[in-house]
Amino acid sequence: MKRLKKLDNLLARLRERIFTPLSINVPLVYAPGSAANRPAMVASDRAGWTAVSRDLIWGEPDGYYWFGGKVTLPPEAEGKRIVVRVEAAFGSVMGRSDPQCLVRVNGAIRQGVDGNHREFLLTAEGKGAEAFDILIEAGTIEDRRQLGFACALYTHYLEVDDLYYDLRAPLDVARLLAEDDPRRHFIMNHVEKALDLVDLRPGDEARFLRSVAAARLAAQPIYGTPDFEAKPTITVTGHTHIDVAWLWRVRETRQKMARSMATALALMQDFPDYRFMYNQCVLLDYLSEDYPELFQRIEAEVKTGRFEIEGALWLEPDVNIAGGEALVRHILYGVEYHEKTFGIRPRMVWLPDTFGYSASLPQLMEKSGLDSFVTHKLSWNDTNRMPDETLFWQGIDGTKVPAYFLTTQPYDSKSIGTTYCPDLKPSHVMGTWRRHGQQELNTELFLVYGHGDGGGGPTREMLQNIRRMERGIPGCPKVEHAPMRPFFERLIERMKANPENYPVWVGELYAEFHRGTLTSVAKNKRNNRLAEIALREIEMLAVLAQRQAGHDYPSRQIRALWDIVMLNQFHDILPGSSIGAVYDDSDRDYAEFFETAARLTAELFDALRTGEGLSVLNTLPRTRSGLAFTTQDINSASRQVIHRADGAAEFAIPVCNAAPLGFSSIQASPEQSPAPVVTLSSLENPNLVVRFNETGGITSIFDRLADRELLPSGAIANQLQIFRDMPVQFDAWDIDADFEDQPYELGAPVDCRIVEQGPLRSALRFEWAYENSRIVQIVSLEADARQVEFDTYIDWHEHNTLLKAAFPLALNSATVEAEIQFGHVSRASHRNTSWDRARFECSMQRWVSMQEPGFGAALLNDSKYGYDAKGNMLRLTLLRSPTYPWEQADQGQHRFRYALMLHGGDLVAVHEAAEEFNNPLRIVSGHFAAALPFAVEGEGVAVEAVKRAESDDSLIVRLWETGARQRTIALRLHSAIETIEAVDLLERNPQPLQISPDGDVALTLKPFEIVTLKLTGTGKS
């Protein structure tokens, strides 16, 4: 140990000689500004800018500043490599580094500068009296003032740089080898011999550089000696993970992208062997708008192969909360962007940082031509270590795709946690092999390196370390600095050649961590759900308007709306784990979305309207009867005023046999069901009897059809349960397993009254006061329904508090089924194993159900994504109120609905009820004759999307099987349809389908299978 300290000390002194100060500071002036006025600031003559002094105080949250100066090289810079070191109060906190800078030299972008990249090249060969103009854009995020800002000139001695890493990298390997490992002593002997040759005396530069050259020769045996055992190979690729928003706003991320890419490009000039990968289309797209100069340089480096484009998604989204069609669009638009922009066909789903992975993804990948899935996030599990890192991942439909989990961690790490943004040293390479649990199967592994989260990327130090490990250091795995894609092509080829050698993981990749992200910042999740529904409707209406009225399909407007939705599905926006300013921006985005969507919908209605009157819009693929709603008063004898929990009112009328996927005239039911009976303690119709106690809880739900009580004796349903919610760490992200340790009482309602008494439905209104908050529910029962609806308004002013709605059920079931995208999964409601215990909070889309054969109950929702199930207790997670990173998260008004549906064990019926709950029949002013040119005949198949094709005027219809069994349906086509083809999710690889003489196409769908059809024809439907 004493010897190591001696060598470390000498190396530290050698490192100080890599950069030698010229004792020249660049005189600077500065001015506050913004990214928006960049052209003016770049062109400015800087007259009126403030001189920078040592005691300058600057910087604030969301700040943007410009520093400029001119410098002339002194005679002693002649022939030397000259760099500028930025002196600032750099800080690095949770992915942020303040300040973050982008440097221009003589008008051209040179590099990014931050706490990990402090020097930039001024000239590779100085010339006396040569003048340079420097301009620096500096962004600050933190609430932390900066003191001073300076730029100092240094001579950069590459020979010293090379010697330092020639010795540092192997010494870092040696310190990790066992004390009795002869390689340890071999390395240390040669490092010591080389350092003993270095003459560190000041005053004679030539003498010092001669000693450095001699020391480099003395170090060469380290790299020329064969290792003593077969070595694994680690392929390494540079990368930077950039959170599109998190502890900073999207507009700041646009600057982070520029700084990070400028740095990557600058390093490629000094390190021709450098290989860098980037993946998020949205940030590349922003870069092309903000910094076309940088974008053009990236395009050039893509052609050289040094800048690699991979990752098929538009950005790195949350994949538990985002809807199925949204995930399709992330792939569709991501692949399209890369192909059109770079001529590159990405093949990978790269999601290193997302909080768990839906079991629908394998099918989405296979049907998009994507061949590999990569993450590391499951290494953050708080309970169980994933048993394998190289495997086949099997989705709910049976599709298997190769999956790879990164294993990079420091060699001496005691945790299972790994990283996708290491400050790469030999320890990380050695740790990648040590952490890998399938060493008998794989001797070739992969890692990405570079500072991330807040961007920045690799550094010179990382690249220098890689060069040494590539040359070979005894005791260290072999390193290959190479693009990522060839590694995965080799891996996939091995896996497909010998699939029996690789394990299969069936179902979701559940992250045992960050469970609170299913609930935090509820307003964003509600906006996401409503936006997804709105887009589905707009695309269908646009198809109708194009075919029926010759209205131009609004492709540009629809794509702009999708861009808003996809941006806000980023894995720190939609999960609720960003700062408040991010949600200010998100609120603005969604306001623009809904304003545009409403205007576009009105335009499409106008194009389709053929006369006066009232019609009903049914966006689902089956004939429906039930209540249709409007906010406008209508003149109908059968109407009823419907009361909402927030005090608003709507109008409802009964509708019979509303035609699927379009408009129909309003037809009253020939037989009116008897009005549901309501008292202050009960709701009752021919199907259900619901009884309440004095606290507003439900004491009985009797199903008359099944002749059975749903609740256990003495139990209370729809019990609003409140808990202390103070996770040990990651406040907005986590719900800890002990959240039930401190429950709080809600108490009796402050008001209970009857607000509706038929004929269409009856309802009770309950109001509770809790601390500083107000909770209102309208509990309603329709005349012929088998479900109870809970319309909820909450004015929430609590912090670190969790609210759930609990439903104990008299059901003997060890599992629950929960909807995910394009299907559902089964999860244990017991706690037999550590894996079961870890799933104490789970994700869903629109429903979760518990049942026995022939009888069950489901919770439907219109904007909630988290639930838990334990024994016979099913609970919907309604609200959280974390305080970090946004102390005002979830404060204020919330509106949402959920329902308890009783059913006969048929999950297709549950799916359809959840669809109808989220897509109610809507009354529209006017008469409409529009109809789509197809109809679905058969049960258990959903229509996910109806849209125009991306490449032409053909019609795209996306279907999927909802009941987990194979079924055959018929697609009845209008005579205007001439051809029909099955295509993939990218709308490619057409497979013609046979149309019968009657205009039918028989389709057989496997369990949960997604089928995309392309219909082509001329004329109106």
C-alpha cells in the first residue's frame, strides 16, 4: 500500500505538467442573454458588455450568459499546442454541471465546456502574435450564484499526457489485482522504473521532455507482455445520456445537446479512433434547428463511421404509462427520421434509464424489424437481482427478442447496481466482466461510457485510458474501441444459432424501484390519456373527411400533435420526476395541444356535416347502446342533467345501437329501463344493490345477476385510505414498501346528498374535508349498468401523502389481471416469494381485474396507472404529493373517474367496458352520413388506430386481439376498397390478403396479436 501511495504521488506530480500555464488570461466582457437571441449575440460587437472581474457575481436558475474576449499569443507559444482552461465555480449535482458552456473560436463552434470538460483547444501549433476571438455561451440551472469567470492560456504537452496514461491505466489495473497476483508486481515494477526516469526538476523544458521520452520506452514492456490467461473482450462505445427534461427544462436540454455534440466532435479531431453513439431523434432534430453547423458536422462524421446512429425510438419514453399506439409512433417516427436524415436503419430499442418495461415491447419490436433490447435499469432493483444479463425476452404474445443488460460497475462495487455513464477507468472495464453472471456463456461484453443524464459525454481522460487498454494490460480484459452495432450483430447471430444456450425471461421486466412514478404529477398523466384519445379520434375523423368530403388529410397538424405527446412521454416528464418548470412547459404544451385538437376536430366536423340535427359519435368498432353526453343543452324529452364532482353539469340521453366507427342518428331505446333507486344510504338497479355507511364507504355490493355479495362480511369498499409517503430516497420516484406504517383517518363526510334521481342514472354526492384538502365524489349507478362510477374532484394541499381507494373483494383468487399496451398481464396477489413481495405497486393502463371462474370485479379508470393487490384487497392509487424535485407537485385541483365493474370472468367484456369508459358516446350537432370503408365482425378484437398511410393515401387500420386466445374475425370491406395488405408497424413488407366475392376478409389473430392492415382503393366509401 505504501508503494502504491508513492506511485500515485509521483503520477499526480506528473499530471500537473500536462498543462503548463502561460500566465495569460483572456480579457473578457459579458452580457446576459438567452438562447433565443443567439444570432444577435454571435454577431454583436460587444459594445456595452460588462467587463469581467474576479469578483463578478452572476448565474441564476434558468440563466443564460455570453462571455467574449480576444487574445494574442505570446512568443513562447510558438510551435506549441495551446489550450484555454475555463475557470469557473463548476458544480456537478444530480446530472447537472453549472455553468455549462459552448465555445466559439473565431466564429466557429469549437467545443462544450463543463465541470468535466474544462479545457478547449485554441491551436494545435501556436504562432507568435496570432490573434483569436473567443465567444462562450454559458447556461446555469441551479439556484447557486457564480463567483467570477476566467479563461487562461496553457501549453498542452501531448508527450506528458501520453506518458501519464501509459502509467496511470496499468497502475489502476494493478491496484485491483490480488496482492499475490504476479501481474500486480510486474506492472508496479515497470511503472516505478519509468517514473524513476522522469526528471521533474523545473527550469529546463528540454531536459524534462527527454526524460519523458525515456520513461515512455521503459513503460512499453507492460503493453508488450502477453497476459497469463485467456481474456474476455469488452467492446466500448462513447455515448452521453441526455435527459430531455429532468432537473432542467427542455429548452436547456437543447443547449446541453449542442454542448455535448460539440465536445464529441472536438474529441474526434484529436482521437481519430474515437467512436461515439447517439440515439434520440428529437434532440438531433432540435440540434438541426438550433445549431445547423454542428448538425452538418455530425452528418459528415456519420458517413465516416465515427459517429454512430442507433436506437429506433423518437426519444427514450416511459413505456409503462404511454399508450400502445403512442409506442408504435415512437418507433415509426424514430425509424423514419433516422432513415430520411442519415440514411441509417436503426435496429435497437435503447432504453437504459426507463423505469420498467412493458411485456408488449417484444411484439412491437418484432413487428418493426427491431432485433435487440438494451437496458441496465433493472440492476437498480431493491429486492432481487435479475438472474441473467444476456437472454431472450418473451412478450405476452409469445414473441421472443434478444435482450442485453449492461453490467458496467466499478470493480470493487459491493452492489448489484450498474451504470450506463461511467467515467471510464480500468476499474469499470474489469467490473463489467466481474459483474457479468454468465461468464461461461459470454466472453465478449459491451459497455458505453461518458458523463450523462445532463450530457457532457466522454473526456480526453476516458479516451486515453481506452487507448492503453486496447494495447493490452496484464490482468485487464481486452478492450476494443468500436461502434456498438457490430457487437450486437455478433451477439444476435450467436443467440439465434444456439438459442438453447440462452435463458428466456417471460413477461414484463418489472423494475423493483421507482414505483411512485406511476402516480406522481397526476395532471400530466391525465393530459397524456386525454391527448392519446383525442389523437385517435382526430385521425379517424380525418380519414372520414378525406374519403367522404375530399378534405385534405391534415398530416402536418396531426404530426405536430404527436410531437407534443411524444415529447411529454419522456421518462422523466410523464412519470412526474422533473422540476416544476418542466411542468409549466408541459402545461403550455398540452394547452396548445388541446386548443389545436379542438380546432382541428371542429374543422373535420364541418367538412363532414351534411345537415341539421343531432348525431352520436361512436369511435369504437362495435355497435353500442348507452348514455351519450354533451356539454350543450339539448332539446330532448329523454335527457337528464348529469352532475360532475367539480360542480360542472352535462346532459345525457339514452342511445340505442350507435353505429361503430362513425356517426349515426340518435335512436331511443324501444324499452326504457326502470330508473335506479337512490336513498342517502343506497343505490339500486335491476343488476346491483350498493349500500353505504355513515362515512361514505360501501358496505355491500350485491350482484343480482350472479346472486352474490361482492364484499367480505364487515368490509368497507371505496375506502379512501391516506398514508404517510416519505420514501428513503428519490421522493417523486419511489413508494416504499412500508408506506402503510402510518395511515391517517379521513373521517366522516361533511356533506352527503342525493344529486340525481333518474331516469337514466341516480347519484349520491359525498364531500370530505381532510387537513387542508377537499375531496368530492359523485357515486352513480346507471339504469341498466353492472358497474358503479366514482366521479372525483380533489383540491389537494397535502405533502408527502399517498391516497388510495381500497376495494376488499370476496373472491378466491391468487392473481389479478391488469391491462398493458395491446393486452394484459397476470400478477400474483400473494407474497409467497421475494419477487411477489417486490411487486407491491404495479402498473396498468385502463383496468385491473380480480376474478374466480365465472365471477369477478374490475376497476376501470380514466387517467390512473398505479394499483396494488394483496390477498383479496384491490387498491387504486389516486394521488401522491412528493416534494422533490418539485415541492409543489400535485398541489391543487384534480379531476378523474374510476368505476367498479362486476363481470362474469370474461376479460374481453372488461376490456370493452374500459374502452367505453374512456371513449363515451358523444352527441354532435348536425347530421352526418360518413362511414369508414370497413367493418369488424367478430368479438375480442380492438381497433387501435385508423389513419392515413405515411407514404400515400391508403388507409391504415391497426387491430389487436384482447382476450388472450386465438380468434378469427371478418373484415367487411366497402366496394371502394380494391386491395388489402397486411403490413408491419412501419407500414412496410406488404402481404396481400384475399378479398372474398362478398367483400369479406377473414383474419385469424393469435393471442394478443397486433395486425396492421393497409387498405387501398378509390372513390368514396
